[in-house]
Amino acid sequence: MTHDATTHDTAGWPPLILANAPNGATRTKADHPALPMSAAELARTAAEIAEAGAALIHVHVRDGEGRHLLDADAYRAATQAIRAEVGDRLVVQITSEAAGRYAAPEQMAVVRAVRPEAVSLALREIVPDAASEAAAAEFFAWARRERIFLQVILYAPAEVTRYAELKRRGVLGEGQDFPLFVLGRYTPGQVSRPADLLPFLAVAGEELPLWSICAFGPCENACALVAAGLGGHVRVGFENSLLTPDGHLAESNAAQIRRAAEGARLLGRPLADAEAARALMA
């Protein structure tokens, strides 16, 4: 697929950063046989989603029993496999997700060890309370010195307010972030709706010029299309939804990306390639 890496189109939109979350922390091949778990499977998925229009891959790694893992060596192996397959055609973003197994010091330690190109960080996990602010401030300052692209995950509109307040006080450091609004919860049967985005935007106002969404269930693509039409960016994939818009099992992560890319095309919004995505996130 050819990407348009121009800075803005004639409508004034930045090109759409289309991200793929191919596996997540808990799903396995029992949920979908095409869900990638090994480094080699992640690399094959990376090639497929890059061709379909993605600019970023959001990577989870697993231990020998298929459980969520925060491990520097595993992340290095996955990143190396992806780079061998696609070169720099994707931004490679690791996760620091706790998933009930890790605490903030361990989450920050793996990021320090890996020094990834990009990382996602849940605000409620890394800075859960006032007592955690000093360690978080040191970590965020380090990450910015390392020029790591930071995506701060916000699970509720109230967290947007807290994020803005922490930014104003310098806890999260100076510079561009790429907040991710999670439309719903990681709960069984979760179904997101496009209207779930509106409370986030009402709180965000104009303070967050760069933001993205992820959504759950068969309305994932509808949420993506609405976010893209409102100037945001989009993450789709098997971490959040295994379903097509008509409720059937999706064919692959690449198919989910193609649907979102087609929605962007219908809107007249160009897709960002990885180079353009890096420029927007810098």
C-alpha cells in the first residue's frame, strides 16, 4: 500500500497514524488461530500490516506458557525480528502494561533496559498517586532524553484532566506525547460505541493536539472512522477486537488495518507512513 507522508492534506488534517495492536496481554490462539505470540509470528504480522497501511505496531511479548511478559531480552528479540522483516517501515512500540503481574518499578525498569523506539504507559499504573510522582518524573525525564516516543494511556475522561494537570506541574516532563483514549474497559463482552469518544474530547479541549483511540467489539472500525474524522489517530487489532463490523470473526490483523485504511480513504484523509508518524510524535 502506498502511504501519503505529507504533513497536512487540503482539509487541514495531519496524515492518519494507523497503529496495530496484534496480540495484547491475555488473548491466545484459542481466541483466534492467527493471533501472533512468538517473535517470528509478530514479524510476519508486521509485514502484513505494513502492507495494509499501518505505521506503528504495538507489541506484547509472552513467556513460555503464553503469559504476558515484561522482559528486555524478549522485547529485543521481537524487535529484531520485526526489523529484519520490515526495516524502519513501522514504528515499533512496546508495552509497559502491568496486566496484574507487574508494579510500576518493574514497568519502568524494562523500558530503561530496552530503550525502545516507542512505549505505551498507562497513567494509572505509572503514576497511581502523589507518592509515585517523584519516581515517575525521573523516569519521564530520562525517557525524553532518550528520545523515546511516549504514548500515555488514558482509560477515562477524568484521567485526561489528571494527565493535563501532571503535565502542567512538570511530572511528565516537557515535550510531545501521544495520548491513547481507551473507549471502554478490558472486560468480557465489552462493546465500544463511537459516542464513547465524546466525553474524552469534551475534557481534552485543545490541550491535546495529538491523540489516538482504541475500541472494543464489532464497532471498533466505526469508532476508528469517527476518530479519524475528528482529527485523531487510530489503533485497531486483535488486542481489542477480534470481530468484523458485522460481528463475524476477523480474518487477520491486516484485515482490521485495511478496514480502517479504507475508512480513512473515504474520508479523504491520507495515511501516515512511519516517517511521518515519527515526525508527528517527535
